[in-house]
Amino acid sequence: MEQIKQLIKDKFNQCSDKELLLNELKEFLHREISEIKQPIDFVRWIPIDKVQPNDYNPNSVAKVEMGLLYKSIKHDGYTQPIVTIYDETIDKYVIVDGFHRYFTAKSNSDILERNKGYLPCVVIEKDINERMAATIRHNRARGSHSVAGMGSVVFEMLQNGWSDEEICNHLGMEPEEILKLKHITGFSKLFKDVEYNKSWQTKRMIKIKQEQK
């Protein structure tokens, strides 16, 4: 073990990009050695310029709470990674959960300098609806989300083709909550002249049925 440790130290001393080498080492351990295949098993350091917020997070944090978050990170460091997906079309890591931890580093030079311009991130592989669902699940687990924001996300999920049942299952919501959000967003009004079965249909579903006729 001591020989392995020394070999790693020697490699790091010879390397100009130590964070990159550290990420590669952790990725090797995660993919080839570790038997626990969970995102948290591979926390990587990513340059903050390669990380960007999503445009669908319904969570909001008060100014006082943001101040407390800054103090927490300043005194205790980052104890939780930022959850992201990698979008190869823009070559960025898009935040699924952890925007305020990202924003704290982005807007406070002392935090950013302490991290040498990097953020601790885990990366998950999700499509757009699954990304939004993951964001909602994180927010709801903490008890922090806005009704208006939730409505917008649910509206987009419906537009993208998810059924009420899928949304309920992925977000941990009751059917009554979905119905309420449909009325809040005006989604139900879009289809006031359409004849329905028991389940709601999205515009995408209706379009597919029309094309099949």
C-alpha cells in the first residue's frame, strides 16, 4: 500500500493539472474497482465555467438562508456535491440540484479561490423530463419548492409527452396535485373543447393520434 501511495504522489508531483489527474484516478476506482455504483462514489472537481444552471428549477431560497449557506460553506466547506448532467451539445455540466451551492461560489471570490475555481460535482445520465423530475425530487425532499415553479415544470413534462401517472410516479405526487397544477398553469384550458377519456392527453399525444387517422 505504501508503494502505491508513493507512486500516486510521484505522479501528482509530475502533473501540471492535478485536478484532472485526480478525477481520472477517482473515475478508474469508481468504474473498475468499486462495487458501489452510485453517483456519490465518483465526486469530480469541475471548473466552475463548465457548470451552468438549468432553466426549470422551481426552488427559491430567501436572502437570509443564502447568507447562512455562505457561512456554512465558508466555515465547513462543501459537504454536498452539486448534482449535474453533462450536455455534450454545449459541452457543459447542467445543474440538476445544487444551484445555490453553485451560486455561492460564483458570487463569492473567497469561496471560489478556496476551491481553486472548481466545484465538487456528481454526474447523472438523464433525459430532459428525468432531469426535471430529479430536480423536483431533490426540492421536495427538502420541503422547498414553489407552486408556480412546480406548475411550469409539470406543464413542460406534459408537453414533452409524460402521462399523469408517470409524473405522479416520478415526482411522488398525488393525482389531485397534478390536476390542481394543470388548472394553475392553464394546461386544462388548452383542451377545453377536446373530448377526453379518464386520463389526460398532451398536445403531442393528440397530434400523433391525428396523424395516424
